[in-house]
Amino acid sequence: MNGRPLRWLTATLMAVGLGTAGGASGDDTPPGAAVDAARLHVTVSTTSNWTQLTISPGEVVASHLVNRTGDGRYRASGDGVVLNGVHRQETVTVDLVLADPTAAPSFSVSLTKGFLGVTEVTVANTNGPGYQVTAFADARHDTGDLNQDEAVSVDRGQMMGMVPLALPKADSRRLVLAAYYPWYRTYTSPQLADDPTQPRSVWDPAGVLSMTQQAKAAGINGFVVSWHGESADGPAMDLVQQAAEATGQDFTAYLEVPSATRGRSSDSAAFRVRQWLLQALARRNSPSFLKAEDGVPVVFVYGMDALPAAQWRDVLVDLAAREAVRVHLVGDALDSTYRPYEWGLHRYAVLDPVDELTAWSRSTSLSARAPAAVDPAAAPALYAGTVSPGFDDQRLRGPRDAVIPRDDGSRYDDTWAAALAGDPDWVFVSTWNEWYEDTQVEPGEATGGLALTQTAAHVADWRR
């Protein structure tokens, strides 16, 4: 460490309630390769006109400015903290969430600054009991080094810690909801991948009640009904509502945005999405309509990015202002411009290799919740992890899409493991009865009842 003694460092750490021991318990922290996200409490103090703190590898996925003094310009970057335009002295304290799924054995923490002045930094891990990660200063005025670089290497176990970052959640109920398709009145089409062992019509009250009871017995809390507006799906939705009310289950709509927007101008598409959404929400006063813990009705959205984010804003503002209707949307758009309008995140299809599904689950869960992990004013987005027993739509679409074999249930087990790797609020079963794509967990002639039995077992394990 160049420059000054540790007195300034000890005072800084004590001010934020952190000791100067090497680990959370005073000993070196055990290797943390399994921990892929860390909440870091960072203080940067500089008398240089500019300075940059960089942490590599990894990505800063959330940041919150805790305190600052001075009149310079501060910003969090994708790999650290940047200060510019500093006069005399600037000190910033910021909480960051650093994500790194690579299992890199070490990290580089580096300072770059202007020619004059001194920059000091402390970094602490606060995943659990806070402890110092590193502290050092750069006081060099070296005409041979225009960047004035100073760097230290930090062991992964010290940077990430052994305690996983606890992410806040939007809903504590651990609901399991299944996608439900209201177009199966008969099962005679040669394009179906399988046939149900109990051919129950979605437009028959007794059949819908029977399916609802069967789903409930397996731990499924309700159906998310594919929704193309009142004229197409209203009568089938009404039967789902009646069955849900009779059995104490939940129901809601799965708003099919690509169908609403296809072939329409931008304004016309937005109007139709608003219309379909309002038609579904006409059922929101039912005690079984899916609601968040704050009492606001919840609707799932498929293909959210088929409508621009700005138009989602207009739709939601219009519903609140003109109809006095609030709604939480569980969307599938990962573009940050949609985040203000997505109360939650999910995906419909899980056709990727299991390791990719696991990585996606973890990263999506982290991006949904990380801001709330550092900012007390931020609300976490809900994350619904998706599970599915397999996929085969060859009879409907030919060999265009890959076939995902069920492999005697191992594929379904793997998607559950991938979904739970993201520590979801809810689980989304894709699907209850999509017989054209062979994703159903409803018992079939060829697939049997294994998927439903597995569902019950996984749900019971998850809720323990």
C-alpha cells in the first residue's frame, strides 16, 4: 500500500460498523466459488481531479449511493465507480451488487486517477456479517505513468464470501401456477402430440372442475389461462373462474400480446392490448382472481416486447386514470426499458440445455432483485421460475423446432433444479395442457401420469 498509514482506514471501517479482520469471523473467509453475487460496501475518497475504481472480472448489476461529500460528478459503472470534476476533495460511499458466475479464483481491484492528488478506497463484503475485503491508496505522482494505476489482487473467497447474498422477494407464498389452454374441446386432431387419459373439454363445467381438482391435488395453486380477449376465451375463462372459486384455487389471464398486435398499427395494437387486459380484469373482484400480497390483481404477459415499452406505460396509466384499475404484470421482456412496467419476470419456453437454464434463472432472478438488495426505496421484482417436462411439436409444425425428450422424467427434474437455482418467488409450470407441444403435465396416454406425480413431489419439497 502506497501513501498513508492505516489510521484513516480503521476509522472509516468503524464508522460503517465493520471490523478490519480478514474474514467475517476474524479468520480468512473460506473459498466462495459457489457464491456468485456479492453486496459490496465501497468508499472512495480522492483529492485527484478524477478517479476510477474497477473490479474485474464480474459485473455491477445494481448500485445505490449511500453518501457523498464534494461537488464532483459521480456515477456507477458496469465494473465499479467513476468520479470526475473533483475540486479539493470528494468522498462517496456506495453499495454495489457484483455478479460473477465464472468462478474466477481471484479479482483485480484497481484505481486509476489524475496525475495529482491521493485516492483511497475501502471495500467490504456485506452478504452476511460485514468484513473488510481490501483497502489501499494511490498517492503516486509519476510522470512516467500517466494513468497512475494501482491494483491489488483479492482471493475469490474474500471478495464473494461464503454466505450467499440474500435477495429480497416480492411475494412470500411460493405459489405454483400452470399455463392453461382453453381450446381443447375435443382431442381428435392428428396434430396432437399425445391424448389425455381423461379427455375433458375446457368448455364443460364438470371437466374444468375435474382438472382444477386434479391440479390442486398435485400442489398447483391455479391456472394461467391463455387469453385472446373476451370473444375468443371469455366463456372458457368463466368456467376456470367457477372451478377456482369452488376449490379455493387461483386463476388469471395469460395475455397473448403477439396475437393482439399482429398486423396492426402501433396505436391500434396498443388499444387492443388495453382492451384485452381490461376484459380479463373485469373478473378481478372474484376472490379467486390471482392477486399479489398487496391486493393488486396479477396478469401474466406472453410476448411483452411485441408492444413498445412506451405504449405499455400509456396502457397502464390510462387504465389507472380512466378505469381506476391497477394491475401487476408478470412479463417476459428482459430489456431494461420494460422494467418499470413489469412487476415480475418469467419465461414460457425452457428448451435450452440445463446448464444454460440454470445460468439464466440465476441471472434473471438477480437482475430482478438486486436493486432492492442495496436500495431500501426499491421494490424487488417477482421472479417466477419455469419448469416443463419436455417439448415435441413435430406433428403440428414439422421438424422446425427441436424435440426435448422427457427422458423418463429426468428432463422435468432438471428444469425444476434450474428454476429453483434462481430462488423463485413462484414456479410457473409450462404447461398444464398444451397437447400440441407435448409440454402438458396433465396425464396422457403416451406420457402417463409421471409428470403430475413429479410435480406433487417437487412442490412438497420446495415448500418445506
